[in-house]
Amino acid sequence: MPPAQRERDALRPSLLADETGDVPGWVLITLMTAGLVVLIWALAGPALAGLFESAIARVSGL
């Protein structure tokens, strides 16, 4: 068996044994995304509500 093949075979079990993934990284990404959504919603919410009410008023003729 060539040395490169032996090295790959030696590394394979250790790579397969660690299946935990990057959970803390994904948790951080999820929390940061939620924070950005809340921030954007807080800043743009009143303007979007006004835009929506204006559009409904035009369509309904009120």
C-alpha cells in the first residue's frame, strides 16, 4: 500500500469520529441574525406600517 493511502486511511477514522459540527458557530449566527431582524424591524417598522396603510387606503378608496 502506498504511503499516501496509508495516511488517508489513518486519518479517516478520526475525521468520522468527530461529528459534533460547529454548533457554537451556528448558534452565534442564529442569534446575530435574530438581533439584526429585531433592529431593522424597530427602525423600519413605523415607516413600513405607514406605507402599508397608505397603500391600503389608496386601494380601498378610504
